[in-house]
Amino acid sequence: MSLGFRVLDGHERSEPSLVEAFAAIPTAIISDNLSRMVAAGPKVRPMHKSGVMAGTAVTVKTRPGDNLMIHKAADMIREGDVIVVDAGGDLTNALIGELIISHARSRGAVGFVVNGAVRDMDVVGADTFPVYGAGVSHRGPYKDGPGEVNVPISLDGMLVEPGDIIIGDLDGVVCIPRKEAEAVLALSRAQEEKERGIQDAINGAGWDRAWVDEILRSKGCEGV
């Protein structure tokens, strides 16, 4: 086994029913129920026109400027996969563009997340196929390696393991660990219900705001 230059497969994928359930929940709600500690960072933003991304992670770790292992991952994916790439946030060379996106999409991919640069924005930006990136560069990639497919990666501190659930919307990208998905889903649904109640109160008699002053007094704030 060659660490840093290897291709793995055979990981367990999250249940499609769980992926579908999370697709209806905003990333902000999911993030709140992961203790607000799990996010791909503010630099990884939607590059596509609109639309929600929901799928299971196929992970890629590559050196900056090289997309050889992204091509390998695109050849390996199954229906419902999201290709998630840790490229260290380098923006010198674009790692994905129209051709590889089209290829992965034709094989069943439901999105890309790249902590690196994207190109062909005239196509990507006009489409609803979810593509998230950290920036844009017209400079193309190299195809030399090394790199790894289906190993644990990190995007700005967000750990992603193969088979985890990846959700993206206009607020960004969040990863739900496969083994914690059911618990996070239950918490997220409960928060949605709570926030619906708050919105109903705002639209009706008003939101009880006594909690603001209670917190301020508990912290010793003067003038409250």
C-alpha cells in the first residue's frame, strides 16, 4: 500500500432514504445540530445557478493543481454520489471544468465540492447541476498525481469520510457523518418545528423576547 497515492473502494454508503430526508432541510439547520462546528468553510461557495445538492461522498485528496485522482473518482462513482475534493484551497489551477463535470454527471454524480478552483463558469454558472468551489481560474490542471481516492479528508476543518452525507445549498456545504445521520436528522426536524412556531408567533401575537434581557442580566450587563 502506498500512502498518498492509492485508490480505495467498497465503503458503505449512507441510506438513500436518509439522503433524501436531509435534502429538504437547510444547511443552516443541519449545521446548528452539529454544534455549529462542521462546515466546509466560507470560501467553498456555490458556483452553479441554483439548486440543492444531496448525495453520498466519494472523497479525493490531491496535491494543488493536479486532478488525476479526480478523474479516477469520476470513473468510479455510483448513482447519487458527490465528488468531494481536498486540494488545500489552492486557486492557482482549476481542478474541474465542463468536461469532467459532464462525465461525472453522465455516470450518476449529483454534485462536486472542491476546496480549490473551478473553470468554464459560463457553463457551470448557467446550470443547476451543483458545483461548489473556493474560486475560479482559467488555468488548467496537471495530471501527474499523487493523490488518494476514498480516504478521510478535511475541508477547512470539516472531516469527510467516504459514504457520509453531503448537503449543499446557497449557504454552503455541510457533511453529516454516516453513523450519526439518524440522530442529526431527528434533531434537525425538531429544530425546524421549533422555528416554525417562532415564525408563527412573529406573524401573530409576536415573539416573546424576554430571553434577551435574561441572558444580558445573567452575564452582568449594565443598564438592563
